[in-house]
Amino acid sequence: MGADTGFDPAREHERTRAALASATARLGRLLDAATDLDVPSGLPGWSVGDTAAHLAAVHLAYSAAASAEPVDWSGLLPAGEDGLLAERIAAVNAGAITLFDAEQRARSGEFIAERTAVFLDGTADQSPETPIATPWYGPDRSLTLAAATGLLLSETLLHGLDIARGTGTAWPIGRDEAALVLGQAIPAMMPLALDHARARGVRRSFDLAFAGGPRLSVVVADGAMTVTRDAPPRAHDCRIAADPVTFLLVSFKRAPMWKAIATGRMRAGGRRPWLATSLSKLVATP
């Protein structure tokens, strides 16, 4: 599995924008066909309607931030930034799904499509490096537009899968879609989601190689993490070679790691291959 040696940030950002527009349109059709929003989704504890409301809140948040639209998040955002990012996001998510009543949930597909259009139209001429305010990740936090677009694509793909599992509908995630998420969003999000307490005193490095996709160098050193896209060759402790879709699903707990290993879609190598499972313990997800 080789690295993506033809990486063009501007071109990949445009591809991510196109993938987001396509995935959102597909999500709209999925939600329009859902006849019962109260059935359990594929996400434990949330109904299909809850998951749709969460997606509506996510698209509202990013589109408002990108267009400088005033939104009062004060009632949803925890004070300070103590604790794990996963815990902060879980608290925000719990409040965000209450923003939409039954009538609004019934038209969540239309709402998400509208907010995606606001996001894409408002950022059409902006550089991928443009900062986007993301206070839900912590006070004064921001991400690049490229990372924010990749995250919106990730949310749409993964929660679309949750909704599809709840409604018994097929929801394929393409390799190219997953590779865009891994290349655009993951380098920014992994360091933010690092469990600093567990990482304290830890020094190890990972080479993440995705079939037909990006290659990420992940270095953990004394409570901090850096993730570099297509970095120059270096000796890593552990190399993880994976199918992009499989890695995405395993990373966000939508598929079991044992199955990925058993089917050969995720393999560990390098001088310390046993460290592969430690990466998921260092990076917490809500």
C-alpha cells in the first residue's frame, strides 16, 4: 500500500467539497425515505431522529461559522476546556439534539441540504487554509477550512451509516470518500482528541498507510501528538496498513478491529507491531 505522492491541497479540497455535496444529497434521500424516526439508529442510545437532529446541528454549526452568521452557543458549550475532548463533545452532542422538535426533525434532510449549501457557497472562493472558528472543541479553537470540510464529510458518512442501519437501508461508503476524510480531517483531529493523561511519558511513532489514499506519520511524545501528511521517510515503531473505509469505521467504532484484522483489511508491521492497538487507546472518540 503506497503513499499518495501526487497530493495537491487545492485539488483535494475541491474533491472533498464535491464529495460533501454528493453525500449530503444522498443523506437527504435516505431521510426522506425514513418512515419512523423513533426507531433505534445504529448508534447506541440514539434514535434515527436523534441522529438526524445531531447532523442538523453539526451542519448548522459549521455553516454558521463559515459564513460568520451569529449563533448563540452559550447554553451548549461547557465552560473551560478541562478533560478529554471526547467528553466535551459528548456533552455538546447531548444538548444539540434537543434543538430540533419533532416537526423540524421530519424535515431534517431538507434543513441539512440548505445548511450544506450555505457552507459550500460561503467558502467557495476561500483558501483551504482559511481558519474556521470551532468553539465546540474548546475556547478560541479553530480548524482550517480543509479540515472543517473533511469533518463535515466524515459526520455525514458515519451518521448516514447509523441512520441506514436503523432503517435497514444500504449506505455504502466509497474508498475515495473515506480517503478524503483521512487525508483532510484526521491530521487535525487526532492531536485534538489525544488523551493527554495516557500519553504522558509515552514516546512512539506510527506510519499509517492507506490503500490508494494518504499516508500519515503519527508521532506521540511526552503528552503531545503530531500528524504529518505524506512526511519524508523515517523509521517508525509501528506501521499500520489499512483499507481507508475499514480504518474509518474501526476508528469511529462502527466496525470491530478483530474483523478488520481477520479479513486482512488492516495489518500491523514494523519493529514494534504490537503497538498498533495502543493508538486507539491514546486517541479518544465520543
